[in-house]
Amino acid sequence: MTTQINLSSDEMPIVDLTRKYVSRIERRDDGLVSFEFAIGWPELSVDLLLPEPAFTAFCQRHQVTRLDS
């Protein structure tokens, strides 16, 4: 079943694509960090896994707002 939503330009939500969010879920025993990453809306995220050093570099590179602190 598909639901179609018709919004006028006045009703379109404004999204700031420069805002990036990270919420760290856990650091696993194998050294990987499980975290949620979102752009624009913190409520709409993807789950990712990275080694700890890559996670730190990822956060710095994207200048994220941490939601887990």
C-alpha cells in the first residue's frame, strides 16, 4: 500500500543539510563502534559500524553534533 502526501511549497519542512548528528550506541568487543548517523534531521538516521580511530576521524571530518553526550 502506498500513501501519497501532497505538500505545497509553503508546507515543505526546512532541512539544514549542513547539520550532522551522531549517536554512539556501543563499542563492541571486536573494537568496532556502532552508531547512528543523521543529516538534517536527527530523527532520521542510519546505523553504521567503524573501528574506533575511523569513528573519531569520521566525527571530526563531518563536524557532527553528538547526541549521546
